Amino acid sequence: GAGVSQTPSNKVTEKGKYVELRCDPISGHTALYWYRQSLGQGPEFLIYFQGTGAADDSGLPNDRFFAVRPEGSVSTLKIQRTERGDSAVYLCASSDLRVGGTGELFFGEGSRLTVL
Amino acid sequence: AQSVTQLDSHVSVSEGTPVLLRCNYSSSYSPSLFWYVQHPNKGLQLLLKYTSAATLVKGINGFEAEFKKSETSFHLTKPSAHMSDAAEYFCAFSGGYNKLIFGAGTRLAVHP
């Protein structure tokens, strides 16, 4: 697609449930990032993929959060045993870090997660 | 530790007047700095970036920012605000491989 696509755009779930959020990056972009934006805050880094591997997962808040990118393109952020504090907008971005690429991050519109 | 601080959570200006959104950074090395804009229910859009070339950086939609090492600042300015500029603005710092560290944001209101 032309831009970064995130699904679902909105997700409402109950405390304790499992949630998956999907990101489809710009075709050919090698790098993919997940951020979390809580109400009234700036985006907070969660994890960075270079290809299929998680090069930096230092931002994941705890072991309930996990992300995969099995084929180096689409990524899924998985949240187990959701808590009310997980409510936020989850942003995905991709970037072309190859030689000659601009390196600019392109963001999707986000997935708004509400945990009741 | 590397960080960015946006000094104002809200800024309100009249249409046609100048805009100043303030950002200070903390870094032990020469940083890459960015300004992003976020309109309601839209993705973040890059306005401009500084990567150690010219200290005055021009971006889209008439915005520019000046990198001042002595003041550790990277303030965003525009000579004349438009109604369409009303949005949330984020200053960001690159922590390597384009991992961005964002400030808390400044909400810009533009009134007639």
C-alpha cells in the first residue's frame, strides 16, 4: 500500500483478555517500530525490528507484551492479560534504512485500544 | 540520558500571527532532531529534521526550526499561523537507528 496500515483502528476489550494489533508497513521498508501513545503524552518507544528480528525491545513494559515480524514485513503486537493501564493508541512506523534510503519514519494512524 | 523537553503544553495564537513552539534537548553527542505534527485521528507527519547540516532547517507548510547548540534548543517557528495549523506538535530526538524519543507534545490552537 501507499502508507503504513494498522488494524484494527479501534479495539475495545475487557480486562484480562488477549489482544493482537497488526501493522502493514510500506513495501520495501526494512525497519519497523512500535510506539504507544497514552492520552496527553508523546509517543513512547516499544520495540524496533530490522528485518525479522527484534533489534531493540527495551521499551516493552513487561512480559505481557510481545511482537513478531515473521517474514520481515507485517508485524503483530500481542498483549496478554490486558489491564486498564494498557489503554492507549498503539502506533506503528516503518523506515527505509538501506543505503540511499531517507531513513524517515512513516507512521500509521494507530490502533486505539480501550480496556474496560 | 538523552531527552527532549517541550516547554509549553498548550500554545494559542491568532490567525496571521507568528508561531513559536519551544523544544530543548539533552544529549552527550550531536543529536538528530525532528518536529512532527499530529492532526486529530491522523498519523504523525514529519515537518522537518536537523541532522548536523545547516542549523536553520526549513520544513513543510512554512515551518522552520533553528538548532542552537549553545542553548540546547530546537524551537519551531512559522511567521504566520493558519487555521489549518491547529494540531499537536512533537519534538523528537533520534537515539540511534532512527529510534525516536518524543517530547510530551504542544497543542497549538489557532483562533480567528
